[in-house]
Amino acid sequence: MAHQHIAFIGAGNMASAIFGGLIDGGFPADHITAACPDADLLDAVAKRYGVKTTIDNAEAIRQADVVVLAVKPQIMKSVCEPLKSQLKDGPLFISVAAGLKVDTLDHWLGGGQSIIRCMPNTPSLVGAGASGLYGNARVTDTHRTTATELMQAVGIVEWVEEESLLDAVTAVSGSGPAYFFLMIEALEEAGVNRGLPLETARRLAIQTAYGASKMASQSEQDPAQLKRNVMSPKGTTEQAIFSFENAGIKAIFDDATRACSDRASEMSDEFGKI
């Protein structure tokens, strides 16, 4: 991947997180071009990262081996259709826009393109992301390796073999950070209700979430066993867990992720009207 040229259509937070992660990992900044209509944003990006910039999408992709589509779903059609005449060499397209299916993107790009859909999440902005990827039939093993290396610049990567499973990825990791923010918020409020100062409760809740996640990521034991390890018989943690389970917390999560996945599927239909 080191000798490839990558064009980013869109230079917002997610795009800059990805190419910033690539550069931090040693990828040459002069092999990256960022394109968007906001000249001020491009100036800031060029100064911070040293990448090439342009307001012309067609110019950005002219020498690109990989094109990352990082614009909002609502404007993707207007971005893709003018690029058709520039696609003689068939770059790999990677879309990080939610809700747009590969067939829709391929149609807008003139057909016959190698396209990967990526569902990243907001912790990618701090290098701790989780991305789900799916590629169409034209995507090769080399393409998959390229996309994996690209998105590993901001976190972990998991591939799915059916496009519909990206809705489940959205429900688990795409929207998942908000679930954990909600839990931190709730634990903070519970601490205040028990008498702790707000800032103390917040710091304890955030650090506990961080520590638990770090333990889970480094342990050979599954989360269920890690939970049991903290639950001394007739102890304090056991009582708290029993309270959560009696309130139906697993059913709550199942309902929430189902609602999220269903909405992701609906958005694919809404945004992808050809």
C-alpha cells in the first residue's frame, strides 16, 4: 500500500482521522490528496497533515489507486455521477457513508467498479475505532488487504460476507459508542444520587468504562466470565448485576439494536434511490 496514491473525496473529521492515522503510521503524506469545496478547510488540512488538496474531485482521483468517498449520503449521488468520465483505470472505491449500498454506488459511478462499503464509528477520531467492511464481487484479495490496512490506521477491522450484515455492524459498533456514553451518563448520575460530587462521579465512571474495556480486550476470558470474576457470592456486585438482569437489560439491548438495525435498512432505501 505504501506506493499507492489515495484520494479522499471529503476532508471532514472521518477523512482526516483516516489519513492522519495513515501518516502517523508512516504512509507518505504526498501520496494523499484531499478534495472538498471548502478552501479554508483544505488549507487547514494541508497545514496540519501535509497532504495535497484540491477543490476539484476529478483532479483528486486522476492518479488515485484508491478513492475514499467520505461525504454525506445525501450528496453522494451528486459527487459520484460527475466522476464517471474519469474512471478509465478503475480505482478501488471505499465508501464510509452510511446507508448507501454498493449497487447504488456502482450505478452512480457508471458501473463495473470495485467498491467496498465501510461502517466506521466515532472513536476512529481518536484511533480507537471499529469498522465493518463489505466488498462487491469485483473486490479482490489485494483490494481487501488495502482496505484493511487503510482502516486499521484508526482501529480494528472486521469483514462481513453479506452486505445486509452491515446493518448489524451499525447496531453494534457504528451506533454503539452512544450506548456506552449513555451508560457512563447513567452511572455518573447514580453516583451523584449516592452523594458523590459530579466531577468525581464522572471521572470514576469514565475510568471504570475505560478500564473494563481494556481488561476485556486484553483478557483471554470472555466478558461473561470477567463479569463473574467480580461477582463474589452474596457480595455487592452480585446484587447490582441481579438488579440489572431483573430489569431485563439484555432484552433492552436486543430491542435497541434491532431498532437501530431496522433504521439502518430503511436509510439504505431512502438514500439509495436511483
